[in-house]
Amino acid sequence: MPRWKALPDELDPQIREFTSQLRRLVDRSGLSVASVADRTGYSKTSWERYLNGRLLAPKGAIVALAEVTGTNPVHLTTMWELAERAWSRSEMRHDMTMEAIRISQARAALSELAAPPSGGGRSSGGGARTGVAGPAGVSPSVPPQPTATDVRDASGSGNSWGVVNPEAGYPGAYGPGAPAAGGYGPPPAEPSGRGGGSGRPAGRRRTATFLVGALGALVVVAAGLYVTQTQGDKKEATPSPSPTVTKEAPLPPGVKCSGKSCAGKDAEVMGCSGDLVTTAGTAVVGATTVEVRYSEVCAAAWGRITQATQGDTVEITSGTSQQTDSVDAPGDTVAYTMMVPVTSATEAKACAVLAATGEKGCTD
């Protein structure tokens, strides 16, 4: 049975070449995956993902593997950078493909909703005209237009086109009987007989216009006084300072969580390990070492045990948050917990419990 599984067919060529190189280094060293995990500080499960092309190894794991296998870290890091770019491009293509699928599904759903019902309406006298507003197939009703007689009755004097007779003496008209400049002249003399009748309506209109103008002037004056008073009040009032808007600092490339969003998540998968991690506390229990691993960028910590045996457990505690893990497979010597959010490196405490003796030890 071959040692390594076949790499996925859809894997990018750069990633495939890099993963194959990692496999060759492990084969050349003669180490098992468990031994590589023990010596590099990364779990066996993580190395199985790296060596099977399911996850791109972080830079810290690559540097650690180079030290363990005696490989020049510069050359291996160069290959990792090329694979990291290819991995980012693959993720971008996947995201674009999924977005295109979602857009196509949305368009199809909208087309089904907008499709007209089958078996359209009656077509007596012709269908609906293009560009006519209103329900489909129904022309909007046109309101009745005023007749020439209505226009003359409404205006008091005019012709069939609705044009005011300039000799009627309306405000602003030109010709005999026009008022003085400003629109407020003496009303024209009321003609005698039944055929006239335009003098009184014109006089009433001028009176109404005068009253409307006077009312408008009063409104303008009142508005001016109100604005002046409001501006005075604003000058006397002390302006309150605007609240300061705080923005969270953007995370570095590859880091996918920070603080509470990291709770219960894998540090390596979320990009919190490698160059971003430090050891905040250490204790020795028997032959097993327990550590508090802390990432300031991710504002999170996790526990790790090394040189452990099957059944040994590790626990990390920070306030009310707690995570545990244990060495399950025979031959494994490393285990680490999921992350807990912290505000400082000294906030978390890690403990180890040995399966063989029941002995327990914790970091300070």
C-alpha cells in the first residue's frame, strides 16, 4: 500500500509541485508524519492535510520542516511563496464561480416571477399600445377637455383659444383700460347694458390679488423673524462635540479571526500560528511539556502538550472560556486545543493531565 494518497486532480500545478516536494523531504528524512509533527510543533492532523494537498502549510511549518530535514529554508520558502499565490488565485476563482452561479439563479428566479401569465386577455378592437401607461391592454382614460365656452366663463373675457382679451382691462394687460404700472390701477368703468359684464369680475380679481399679495408679504415677514430668532438661538447654544468613530484595525493577510471570533477555532486554519505565535507560559509534568500558545494579532491563546503519550490531555482556560484536547492515536506525542479569546498573554492558563499516573500540572 503506498504511503501517500494521490493528490486531487483539480490541484493547481504550483501547489501540486510544492506538496510533492514536501513529501520527498519527509521520505528522504525517514521520519513518520507523527515524528514530523513532534519535531516541528504542528499536529499530525495538520501535517496530513498539508501533505495531501487539502490545506496549504503556513510559512512557520515550512521553516520548521526545513530545520528538521536539514533543507535550505530559503529555497523551500521561495517555493512556498509561489504555492501561496496559486492557492489565493484558486480561492478567488472558486469565489467568482460561486458568485456567478448565485447571479444566474437569481436571474432565473426573477425571470419566472416577471413572465406574463399564459393565455393572455381578449384582443377585441386591438391590443394594448406600446408606451401607454396603465394596466396591460387598457388605455388610460383621458379627462374631458374644457370647451371654449368654459374658458370664456372662467376668464371673464377671451376667445375660443383661451387667450385673454387685452382690452378687458386685466392686470398686466396692454391696451385701453390697462391698469397703471404695478398692476393696481383704477378699475375700468362698468359698461352699460347686458352685453358687458367684465368690469365687476375684473375688480373682484384685483381685490383678491391684492389680499393674496398682502398675506404673502406677512408670511415672508414672519418667516424672516423666525429664521433670525433661530439663528440667534443657535449662536447662543454651545455645540456638542461629535462622537469619535472608532474603526477596528484590519487583520494581516491570511489571518481570519480576532478575539471572540477565534473562540473554538483551530489556530493553524485561522492563520494565527507560525510567525504570529509566542509561548506565554510553560510547565513540565513528568516527561510532558505543557505550554500556553499566544497570538497577539488574533487576541487568542491555546494549549499545547509535547512529548506526551496516548491518553494525555491538555486544557486551556481564560475566564469562562475553556478548551481541551488529548493524544488519541498511538505514536502521537503532540496535542493542542482550540483557541480561547484573551486580552493579554498572561490571561490564559494551560494544564496537562497524564493518563498513566493521573498527575496534573499547570502553567503559572
